[in-house]
Amino acid sequence: MNSGDSHPKVNPWLVALTVMLPTFMEVLDTTIANVSLTHIAGSLSVSADEATWVLTSYLISNAIVIPSSAWLGQRFGRKNFLLFCITVFTVASFLCGLATSLPMLLALRVIQGAGGGAFQPIAQSILLESFPKEKHGVAMGVYGIGVVTAPILGPVLGGWITDNYSWRWIFFIKLPAGLLALWLIQRFIYDPPWIRNARPARLDVIGFSFMSLWLGCQEVLLDKGQEDDWFGSRFILLMAVLAVIGLGVFLRRELSAEKPFVDLRVLKNYNFSLGSALMFFAGVTLYSLTAIIPLFLQTLMGYTALTSGLAMIPRGLGALVAMPLAGRLVGKIQGRYLVAGGFLSFGLGTWALAQLSLNLTPWILFWPLFFSGVSIAFMFVPLNTLALGALKPEQIGNASGIFNLMRNVGGSVGISLVTTLVARLAQTHQARLVADLTPYDAGYQSSLHSLATALAARGDAVVTARQQAAGSLYHTLLTQANLLAYLDTFHWFTLLCFACLVGALLLKKVKVHGPVAAH
């Protein structure tokens, strides 16, 4: 490529394929482990609640890198930085498969998430530079389909690998893909002149450090809060104090610095600030459902990792079908109505899930998940347009970093929130239901007698049969308590979606010709 060229002399579709591969790997990694959590928990001798840290630790380290990816790309060269990130991601993925304890796995997931944080913003920037403006819509449409396809394949691929081999192979398979991505980038990706000649300002180490302190301590607070009884623990209280200090100093620093690390002054824009808040809650709902459904199916319904992954396909299909439609409707229908429709669709999906029972069939689960998938397109595409479309072009790079940060932080909060809700509500329902398991309850005594008689007829001793019958009834009680906890949690998320629907209607109209890509 000549020094004055803006685009490398490479077929832009080869460039698209090249940058899509690492992005596909990164997005795949947000869902491929979901259906394997119970297997990871059993293998590493931890609870299912603790195993969800495998998801949240990745999201937070991912979020920390996203706002800094533009600066790092200018400082070290975008191609070199992308090669470094893929190397870190691939090596960390392979080592995750070798982890022998939960702390070791979490540390490696943090490193893996940090390596993958730059993939999406850099891939989108390279795509927009590689295609002429009249083909930006086509390029971003192909990119969007790829990003949507990865979450569809993630649970299915993760379930098949886990059932047929081991959960460790969901990490090992990144090795050949990572090596291929390194070769393709080395061959087909070049830095444009404005990247090669960039002279970025010095990194705001203080701002970056306190942002990391805020997000890191917040993550520990959310992950261990339920286990340590929240603010009854001095350690959790310390994490809360440090998170507040980190957030406070970060906000003060970024709002007062002449050249801030993250320019928060963009939040003065009404649509962007409201859109960022809605993106946070969209992250809460979407990531929570992705985490809770496989746990529900495996712990209560006895699904295998593969079948629970297959059960999540309707969600991906809904997103895949709705993504082109949402893109076409942007500009024809006011964006706030599309965003409100997205939250309405998700709310209806979670309300339908709240009506489930243990007599569940795949077809009953299909439509709630399908509508929740449709909501992904109608939340994200118009919300990107409304939040970023009113900004100046030079503000979009920084603003999109904040926007993606809010999504990842919301996802982390949502996964921890849903884990706590299910655990606490299960305890509440168990305490209420166990009041009926007394010698003075006629229904309990009748069930106990019938079950003990059946066991004794099988040849068990009378005393043993009665003990087994009591244990079986108590197991049934625990199952019902957990079911009610999941249903109550779905109800809470329905209310949250309807509240966000009202917020979406407060967005202002933005005149754009098509969806704005978040970098």
C-alpha cells in the first residue's frame, strides 16, 4: 500500500472475512460457556452460583479495554495491537482449558476478556475504512449477521463439545481459529496513514487506574456478595467502598481533564445519556436471560448441556430474522418506537417464561425465546442510531466506547443480580413451603404414607421406606421452591422491560439515513 492510500490494495471482502474471524471468536465466547457452567462447577468443586463468575469476569475485563482500544491502536499501530490482542486471547483461551481451580480459571478469563475487548471496535473501524461509503450499509449488515450468528452457535457448539468431550475443549478450540486469524491479519490488514502518523496524547494513567479499580471491585462485590451475605461481610463492604471511590475519582478526573481518557462530556447530549442508560438495562436483561435459561433447564428439567444449547436456538433465530428488518425500518419509523417495541417484545418473552411449569416441552419454550431474540435487533440497532446519530463525527469513537462499556457493565450486573435473586427467592419459597411438611398436615401425611407403602412393597424395610419417602418429598419441595424462584425472577425482568419501554419513548427523534454503527 502506498503511504498516501486510505485503503489497502486488498479485496474488501477479504478484509471483512479477516476481521470477522476474531470478532466471531470473541462474541462466541460470551455464550459458549453458558451451557457448560454446571459441568465446570462439578469439575472444579464449586457451586453453580460461583461458576457464573466465569461469565462476569470475562465481561468486566472486556469492558475495561473497550474505551482504551482507540488510544492503544493509535499508540502502537492498529495492526500490531490487533495481533497482540489475538495472541493474548488465544493463549489465555488455551490455558483456560488447562485450569485446575476456579481462581485459576477466573484469572485466565480476565486475561482472555482483556485480549478480546478490542476486537469489535477495531473490526468495525477497519470495515468502514475498507468499503466505500455507499457500501457501508452492506458491510455493517454482513458484520451484524456474523455477530448475531455467533451467539446462536455458541450454546449449541458448547453443549455438543461438553457432552461428547469435556468443557475444557470449548476453550481449546480457539487455538486453531486464533492461529488462522493471526495469519490472515498479517497478510491482509494494513494501517491507514492517519493511524501510522497518529500522535496520540499521553495515556491518562490515573483515569484508567481508577476506572479499573471501580470496575474490578464492583465485579468482586457482585460475584461474591451472595456467597458472603452482602454487606454483612467486611470484605464485601470494603469492595463497595473501593468501587465508590474508584467511580468518584474516575468521574471527577474525566470531567476536569483537558484531554480525558474517556470524554464523559458527551453525556451532556440528551439522547446519548438516556440511550446509554437504556443500553445498560438492555445489557442487564439480555445477558441475564442468556445465563439463567441454561441453568433452569439443566438444574430443574434435567437437560444435558447439548439439549439446553439447542433450546436456545430460537433466541438466535429471532435476532437473525429481525436484524435486517430493524435496519430497514430505521429512518422509516421513529427510532424510539422501535426501541420501545424491542423492550415490549423482551418483556412479553419474559412474562411467557414466568408462566412455565415443570411440564415443559421445547415448543412451549420456543416462542418466548424467539421473541426475546427479536427484541435484540429492535433494542440495539435503533438505540445505536438514536444515541450516536445526534453526535458529531469526531465524538462517535469515544461515545461508542462508553456505549459498549455500559452494555458490558449492565451484563455483569444482570448476571450477578439474577444469580442472587434466584438464590434468595428459593430460600424464601423453601421456608414458606416447608411449613406444610409437618405431622399435623393431612395432605403431607397422606403423601408420605402412600410413598412409604410403595417403597416398602418394593422390598425396603418399613423404617427405611419412610425415611426415603420423607427425603423424596423434601426433594420435591426444593424443586418447587427453585421453580417458583425462577418464575418470580422472570416476573421482575418483565417489570424492568416495561419500565425501559417508558424510558425509550422519551428519546428524541434523530434525522439519519440509516443505522449508525457503534465502534
